[in-house]
Amino acid sequence: MNVTQTVLEFFDSRGGLPGSTQDEKLACAYLDAKVIDSMGIIDMVSHFEDSFGIRFEADDLQSEEFQTVRGLISVIEKLRATAA
Amino acid sequence: MSQICPDILSFPESPATHPDRWVLMNVHTRQCLGAGPEVLAVLAEPDVVTTATYRVWKIWRFSHIDGLLADPSRYKRDAATWGEPERVDHATLVKMLKDQCLLIDDLEAYRARFDFKKTLLDRQRFGTYHQQLGQQLIAFERRDPSAWWLQQKFTPDLAAIRQDNLYGAVQDRFLDEWLPKRMTPGLRVLDLGCGAGTIAQKMARLGASVLGVDPNPDYIRLATERAEGDATFQVLDLNTPGALDALPAASFDCIYMSDALLFYFVPYEPGKPLDLARFIADVKRLLKPGGSFLSLEPHPVFYVQPWLGDPSRPFTVMTEYLHTHWRINPPLAVLARPFLEAGFVITGVEEPASQRDNPQVPQRDAAFASEFPVWLLLEMKLDTAQA
């Protein structure tokens, strides 16, 4: 499963990320940009955990990395590598 | 350059049995670390690198997960439960001290962190009590906050108030003693935010004619199933403007509200205040002449204060009162003033306390609540001289 594609599709289903290029979309701080609100975080986290068979730890969720789409993808990829 | 954070306390947790196990606590952020006394020298001179080994215990825990009336001190109590220490070098120790805001790099940057959290995942900003609770429950523990609210106060069947924490040892005990002085047969009572009707039922058993309202249909269904005596329940969300309009004017001798008025002063969501003026106008409209508004709320001073010191003689420290950034309840004058300005007079004040020894709750809980009231009851009537 392509992580980047799955993550971008998720954000598309939630109203889409700002930016016209993929690079701009990946750079988006989706929480600051209010693409996902506070309660939506839980929905998002469960969605990715189910989709990728991973489990985010509290430290993952609170990391700087987790705040941008690109960082989020990187966290997911690392967790998948560990789980595999 | 590192510096000691000016907001910290250090104290022994169990000096009689473990005199070498200290708590280092940031009283504003309520972070902490267990430490051997040798760590104190590092706080004093953090940049002096040594080759020594230091003992630390990771004792921080979000103790409010056990309930609003559980130990608010946020660390693992009783040094005997701390286990073996981690033995760390100077650099590791400094990092651990910084993680808990016991050492800081820059006072201004640290002070800037005292701000509302932007999201549930925001660990940079310390946020309010409610934000911290939401973060812990929703983001980290993945628990349903509404279930948590109930579990911490009521028995699993929601039929009674738990007796193993201060809801039982203080609130329930107080109501059992005090309500019979106020509830008389036929007294018409409105219980605002009645939950599953536990307190409304107490009033009905004393002969009052009670209407309980709550926004949660599940609670109202449960309350209705269990209703005995003259108690009825209906779904009604006080946060919906005009929600109380359907109730006839001058129809209640008594309006009771517990653990809910605070949200009109310190909103659950920052920046989204509820309409207090409208609420007070509703209370005035619904009360019969000579009727009372009874408000049993978290105590403006002592609620969610840390319980420090010996379990048999706890003390506390205050970090804020008039200007609340973290706390969840208003100062006393702020609580009372809008009612006084609206024509109410305060006719009764109670500060419910625990018995000093109560075998159903831990010694520290009972001792703290026997000295420092964690609830405040205000009884108010419309000033007939003005009216």
C-alpha cells in the first residue's frame, strides 16, 4: 500500500489540503491549517492505524514531525517498518 | 545556558521510610521527577558537568485520570511504590530535568508556553486543565470522555455516588445531611444538569416534587426508568439558547445545580463562553417568589490543588486564583457578583468537608478534604426588598 497516496486520499476525503502541487500539500501543517480539528484527530489516527496496521504511541502523536503531512507519512512509514 | 526553573518545589515524599527519595515538582505545569538528594546540586549548577551517577524515578502520572476528585498532585504517591531508580549520567539527567520543566534554557520562552493548546496533540503549550484532560483522555488513552465523567463520580450502574473518593466522602455525605433541612413534602424543585438523576432521586425520596433536566438522552432514560416518588426527567440542553423557555415562569421553589455552573465562568472550550446573563435571567424567571437557587460547585480556592506533605496532615500550594489560566473554577467574588447584581442575596454558605478518618477513602484524601473544603454551596434568594 502506498502510504503517501493513502494519506493524501484521506485528507481529500476531509475537504482537501491547501496548495496546488503535491509538494505544497505535503508541507501543510494540517492541524494549524484547520484541515483537521481537535476531535477529527482521533478519527484520523484510528483511520491510519486501521489502514496500515500500526499503533501510534503518545510520543509519535506529539512529535513535531506529526504536525505536517510529510512528517505524518514519515512517522507511518517508520511504524510500518518496525511492525513488519 | 541552563537554569533552574523558578517555579519548582522539592520535598521528600516518604521521609520516614525513604528519606533519600525526593520529589522535584514544577507547581505551575504539575510536572515532576523523583530524585535522590544528589540531584539538587545539579539544579543549582546545571552547566557544571560531572562524572557522577544520579538516581531518578519517573513518577509523573496524569492522576486526574482517576477522577476530578482523585489526588490532583500528578505523581506516583508513596516512595515505596517507586521501584528501583534509573541511574543516569549528568547529560541524561539534565535532559530529564528539562523534559519536566525543572530546568529551563530561557525563562521567556518557558513563560510563553503558558497558553491555550492549539490542538489535542499540542504538547508545547501547557493549556488549561480541561485541555490537558481532553488531551490525556482522547489523544493518549483513547477513552470516551463522557464515560470517564460518569465513572469517576458514579457507581458502574449509575445508581449511586461512588463512596471510594471525595464525591462520596464529601458531596454525598453532605447532601444526605443537608438536603433533609431544605427538602419538604411538595417542594417543587428543578435539578439542572441532573445526569442519571442520582441527586434528584435523593430529593424526591424526601418528598420533593422534582424535575430533572440534562442534555444526555441516555441519562434521562436511565433516570426515568428508576424514578420513584414524584420525580420526572426530560432532555434539555442548557447550552441551547431558549432551552428553558418551555418551563413556566414562577414554577419552582428551588433550583438546584451542582458541578455545572463553573462552565459559565471558565468555558470548557477556550474562547467559547456560555451566556451567564441569560442563565441568571432564566433562574429568576423560573423561581417562585421567595424561591432559592442552590449552587454546589467546586470550591474556588481548594479544588484541584495539589495534596502535598504527610498523608495525615497534607498541605497545598496556590499558583493562581484571580487570573485563571489553568484552573477550572472562578474566584468567589466573580462567582457571586453576577447573581448579586441581578438582585439575588446570599442566604446560606456551606463548605462541605470530609470526616478526618474515613475508611472508605485513602487517608490523604480524607485528611485533605477534612481541612480544605473542595466544594462550596451557595444558597441564594431574590431580594424581595428590591423586587
